Amino acid sequence: MKKLIVVAVIAMSSLSCQSLSQRRAVELFNGEDLTGWHVDVPKMDKDPEAKSPFIVRDGMLVSKGTPGGHLITDAVYENYRLEVQYRFAAKPGNCGVLVHASTPRALYGMFPKSIEVQMLTKNAGDFWCIVEDITVPDMEKRRGPKAEWGITEGKRRRIVNLTDGSENPVGEWNTMIVECVDKSVMVWVNDDFVNHGYDCTASKGQIAVQAEGCEVEFRKLTLTPITKLTAVM
């Protein structure tokens, strides 16, 4: 007898980053320039002396931290595995990778509508809801009182991750994996499964990195499309 077996993403920490079939990888950063990206830094609108905080140095993408803003892909992506290799070379700092980004400057006149995967030192893998929302297990434990939840200014938008201690010391490279499939987002930091959200209010969008007060270096931003499998046995 033939049975139709549908392989789907399951919210389990035992899933590997190879949970679904993958097509050819795309290097979002080419190591030479910012082709495929655009800068959105509000200060640059009014201050002709302001310079972009995003540069290429020694083959790395560098976010210098100030002025605050975002480097955003020109293209929109869905169903993918994103590998990010980054480090705070000199001191602990703050940054983030934004997935499903869309409307620019939707929060505080700065942040695009998105789900942020946090890279703040000792908090890598937290979710921040930026005019989009996502659900995780133990929501009240990890987000606070339900009455205070929200996706705009003044609301509880942070959802803490599942583990501490996954990051390497300052100066060493970290690898963050973000898998976005349909309305699910899963995150690994240095092979530790650190977060999983589902029922996200977006399933596609641009990808962005932040300038948020501290210099951070990126040596790899690789996106691999994911194809869900349907097999007949």
C-alpha cells in the first residue's frame, strides 16, 4: 500500500539544521562590496556629514555601530537557512539579524517591521518583535505578563532564548544559524539550539543587519533555500 508522507518542520530541539532539503547556497555578502544591499540610516537623511556605518574591511562586512540604522537586502526571501558568522572583536556589544523585514522605520522611526534575532552579548538568540509577532512555548515565562505583550513602542516585545552561555568569548567568531520555514523561525548559536518560534505573522521578507552602538564584524552571510519535501512510499 502506498502512503503519502509529508515531511514538515517540527518544533523539537533535536532537529538538525539540515531538517529539510536544501538548494544551492547564495552568498549574501560577496567579501568585496555591498552589492545586493542598501543602507537605511535616518541620520543620513538630514546630516550631509553623516557617513554610513556599514563598510567592507579586510574582506569582512563591518557594522561600525553609529549612526544607528540598518543594512537591508534588496531581495525578499522565504523558506531558507541563514548562516551568519560574526564577532565583537574589541568589546561586548549589541547587534541583530532581522528576518521577514518589510516596512522601513516602522518602530521608533528606525527599525523596519520584522522579527529580530538578537546578537547582544550574552543574549544571542532572543527574539524581538518589531511590528510583527511570533509565538513560543512558555510565553508568559519568557515574555512576561500577557497584558503587556505587544509589537509596538512601550510593549513587551522581547522573548528570551532557551539557553545561556552559547556565545564564544569576545574576539572569537560565533556561528548563528536561523531557519525560516513558513511561519516558523528556529535559531542555533554555535550548535546550541537556542530558540524556536511559530505562528509568525510574516513568512517572508528582506534580511537586515543592524548598526546599534558597537562595532561588529561579519565574515559570512550565507543563505540556502529550503524546499519542503513530499514523498510517496
